[in-house]
Amino acid sequence: MKENYKEMNPCDLVSECFELASERLTVRLINPEQNQEMLSRIPHRKVCEMEEVCCLTLKADETGKSFLTVTDRMLSEWGIGRMELFRSAEENAARKDPASLRPLLSVLNGMIGGEEPEPEEDSEEPCPNQLYLATNRDGVLGAGVIMYPGFLAEAARQLGSSFYLLPSSIHEFLFLPNKGPYDVEELNHMVQAINESEVSPRERLADRVLYYDAQSEELYVPGTALSFDFRQQCGCY
């Protein structure tokens, strides 16, 4: 069932106690190069080449969504630390706006047909070279689902392997199961080409693919030292 939020004035949310405001928290991933000024005044956490930030949902109904990014000042007003903020935002987002992992072809076929068919659990085995679309239920700021507690581990279980993550935009990732020989540079070039031709600068997330190792629960950028260890980082901000 879609979660609707009554529209609220940002000042009212900031003045509320954290327990009430936390019911509207969500997470998003952003490109640091596109948001340098904003990052100087908000709580953020580096995730490989991206930054994780927290937002309050001001409105969510049939007309759309609007958000307010949580600032350092708001954190001070609430009297909480970054660890509690990010943990609450990730847990609340996973509960209110659940993650979705669907075969990309199924999503596209549904769009062409005018109505996307409902997924059937375990209806088909993951196959090599098939891309999967990862986003949230509404497809808005859905790239943040990779920070939902346990989501990447569950995705690896469903796909039957570790996998590459292709940053499509701030709204979604494409997952590619590691079931064949892939050239990382070719994947990077594909991401860069799509970013330049199809994605507006404000919605670009990153220009290189990531890889999730299911055994170590580590997310990293292949060929670099950039990584994010979910086992070590959980609760450590």
C-alpha cells in the first residue's frame, strides 16, 4: 500500500521532536561533485564515489513528492548524533518505501504494454547477462535502496551471485549478476555514455560501476581503493 504523507511546513518538522520527525526520514545517494556546497552544511557519509544523505518527506501523494534535506543545524536541534540519524533514516525508508528488484526486461515490457505486470516471487531463475532494476516502490530517489539494511545481501541471494552495480541515476541502479566474463572498462564506458546522452547533470550519480561481494559484504569500485564494508560500517558514522 502506498504511503501518503500530509503536506507539512518545513519549520514545523524541524521544531518537532526527533521521534515524530523520524517517521518522515528517508535516504538518498548523491554525486558529491554536483553538491559540494550543500555537503558543507549537512550530515553525509561517503559510500565509494557517492555520498549518502538524509531527507524528510514533506509531501507524498498522487501529485508527487517533495523533500527537505536534513542539515547539521536540524541535527543539533533534535539533539541526536549522526549514527542515530542514518540508522533511523535507513530503517524508516526500508519500511515506508520498500526496495524493488525486477528484471529490466520485465519492467520495460510492462511500460510498453501500459501496465507493469506484478512480479511473481521465484518465478524464474536469474540468468547470465540479464540486468535487474533496483529502486524503491515509487521510483523516486530510489538509488538509496542499496543502503537499506540487508538489501544488497538479499539481492545477492536472489541473483545467486555477487554482482555489478551500474549507477543509472539518483533514482535507480542496474544490477548485473557476475555469471560471465565482463570487462569493467567496457561497463564503465557504457555508464559514462548513458550519463552523457540520457541523464541530466543534476540526476547523475557516478560514472563508474561498483561491485558487491556477497561473501565479504563489501561494496567497492573495481580497480580502485574506494570501498564500503557493510559489516564494519553498520552503526559507525
